[in-house]
Amino acid sequence: MTATMTKKPLFDGREWTFDTLSRTYDAIEEIAVNELGLDTYPNQLEIISAEQMLDAHSSAGMPLMYPHWSFGKHFVQEEKAYRKGYSGLAYEIVINSNPCISYNMEQNSMPIQTLVMAHAAFGHNHFFKNNYLFRQWTDAGSALDYLEYAKKFVAKCEEERGSPAVEAILDAAHALMDHGVSRYPRPQKPTEREKRERDEEIRNYRARTFNDLWRTVPVKKDKDEKKESAEAIRQAIEMNLPEENLVYFIETYSPVLEDWQRELLSIVRYVAQYFYPQRQTKVMNEGCATFVHHYIVNAMYDRGLITEGAMLEILHSHSSVVFQADFDDPRYSGLNPYALGFGMMQDIKRICTDPKPEDQEWFKDIAGCGDWRGVLKEAWANYRDESFIKQYLSPNMIRSMRLFSLADDANERHYTVTSIHDERGYRGLRERLARSYEIGVVEPDIQVVGADLRGDRTLRLQHTVRNRIPLSERSRDEVLKHLRQLWGYDISLVGVDRETEKKVYETRVS
């Protein structure tokens, strides 16, 4: 390990001061902007204690969050694990906001502070600002303002309605949180005036229609099936069915919820939508941040800005982050997103600058182009985990990570190795690995397909069953109970096989 000592080191030893942090931040920013060409939000760095880090991590990593007992439960669990040495603390937490807020733990040594500033304040920050999913689904400039409003609103509801009543709604909403996102239409970003007009219109609509729709159950006088079918179709059109966002549907059409309860659902739905891009970009987001910090700290070392001792501590932490346990290792818990993302991005750089013959065949557009910065920034901006792996996972990476694919067929007694290290295997493995990161495959597809608003008010849901994998009956029934509480009337759930369109199961909660 050698360094070109062109400048005096920015710090010497493990202790840090705010002056040292400021000088080091400026050096990191110079490399990030001038060499990597990163485009970031303004940064806001805050130093917090270990307990504050635990608290922030337990509250979904947000600096402002409405109160709920589940956050306290997570805090106690993680604190016990930390005190007993079963787990460590995050070095930092970074918030997708404008300005981008990074929380660094005060117990970090100065070399680690250097690493996490490069990692979070520039790596994650650039990804948040430029990736199309975050640009499409989140408004970084208003995120903290909305969470501050949400915190105050929940506190006001607890004061006026009582904590048990508020917790009952939040418990039910949290149970449905994964089904509280809109995956396909691009959300609008109305102006403040449009927001006020929309809110007023919603309030007037609810006041105008509440008594007519929900006062009593109308008695059916016409038994003609055609008229019943026509009425069901008309209702489905009015409610824009099928609807994948269960929380939104309940918030809008529930016969029993009051306005304050609907607003609580809206808050939970906002938080779910805020985290929706992060659930689809774990590999890319962490890979980008890890690649950025690795490049920056090496550039700083080459310039003599950090000492050998500091570099060794940084590399030790970096190696721990990107460690990938083998499949037969007791520590194995799947592919490490840091290892996969960082490895692929390092491999893209290699393909652009020093391609092998197979790279010329697999990546004709970028092999040997030399512009690895441009290729990476284009990938960071326009891909999510699934499409990134499908586009850029190379045979070289498959071999270096020793990946292979197993087929698990419930009708067979043994596993079958379906993809190995040959031409056909590379393509099959890349396709299967990419699909394992597709959120539509990982999460169950459950949609509202009907709601008899003028009849018995039964809410009808349909679960599209993939690969004959049913829902866990215990968790399914518990979630349906929460849904029944919010809707106020019976819930019917039907499972339909995706391939055959045959009914697999049917359950009802009354």
C-alpha cells in the first residue's frame, strides 16, 4: 500500500472535531463533484448519540415520525441486541429530503466519519436525487414538512380521541402498509392552492354523500340479474376497480370511518409510498453509495489526505460491509445487497476500461468505451434492482460470486440445479436473479375487485396466486381482521391461479 503524499493529511488519529469534519467534508465534496461528477441535494450533517441512532432507526429511519407503540417495541428489541453484542449500530442514517440529512454517530472514529460522509452525503444523496423512481414517486422538498404535519395531527387526535382509538386505526393501517402504495400511475404534484381546493372538494363530497350512501341498507326490490350485474359494473367503474392500493380504497370508500380516521390512513399511505422506491433499489442504492465511498477514500489516500492507519480502518469497515457469506455458511442470509451492487458497479468500470472478449459479446454498447462514469450515472438514474441486474450482471460477476440456480418444485422430492457456469446458464441465472428482486413477484398481488355499496356492502378482494404459493393462513386472517375493522362490513377474499384462472381458495371475514 503506497500513497502519493502530495498534501498534509487532514487528520491524524481516531478523534474528530467539527473543524476536522468540515475540512474533510470539503475534500470529499471536491472529489465527488469534480472527479465523479455527482449531482446532489445540499447536505445537512448532524451528529447524534448511540441512543438517538437506535431511536431514529426504530422509527423507520425518519427524523420526524408520528408516535406508535411499534416503534418503541423495535427500539427495545434493537437496544437489547446491541447491549448484548448480538448486533451493531448503523454508522449513519440518511434521509431522502432536500436538504439531504445525514445522521452520523458521535462514537464513530474520524476515519469512519470520513467513510460515512462519502457514503451517505454523496453516494446515497446522488442516487436519491437522480434515480427515476425517487424522482417519480417522492417529493424530497416537502417530505419533512409533511412528516411534521403528520406528527402533530396524530398527537392532536390522541388528545381529542384518546390513544386507544388512534392506535386501533394505526395498527390496522400498518398491517396493510405494504398494500398501501400505487405502483403504476405517476402521482401528481399539485400546488398548494390545488391541494386546498382538492381537500375542500373531498370534504364537501363526503358531507354530501355520507347520509345517502351509508344511512341504511337499501332493500332490494328488483330481482332481475341483469340489473344487478349492470349496477355492479356501474359501481366498479365509479370506483375505478380493480384497485391495488387497499389503503387508498378504504380511505376513500369505507362506510364507517370518520374524517380524522381517513386522514390517519392517508398519513400511513404517504409513508408507504415514500419508502416504495427504496424497496425496489436496495442493491443499486447501497451499491452506488459503496462504490462512491470506495472511490473517494482511495482518491484521498492517493493524494495524501488520509494516513495509512486511517485507510486500513476504512478498508476493514468496507470489507465487512461487502462480505458475502457462502450458501453453506451459518452466517448466510441471502445475497448481500452491498456486495452484489458494489461488485457489479466495479465490474461495469472494468468492462468500460479493460474488457475481455466475452464482454465485447455481452455488452457491445459499453465494452471498451472508457466512459465508466457516464455509464454508471446513466444506470443509477434509469434502472431499479430488477432491470439493473437483468441488464448488467456479467458472466465474470457470476463466476466471481460463484452463483448458481436451484429449482424448487413442490411435486419433486429433490432440488434441481438449473443454471451453472455456461452460456445458457449465465442467461438463465441472470433472469432468475433479476426476477427475485421484482416487487410484483415478491409481494402478493391482492386487489379490490368489488364492493356492494348499495347491498350488503361486502368488500371483495382477489389474490392472484403465483407458482401455486398461497398466503400464510395465520397472517392472512389477522390482516383481514384489520381490514374488516376499517371497512366495517364483511370481507371476501378469493385466490385465483394466475395461469389457469381457477379458484384456489376462498375465505370470508364477518
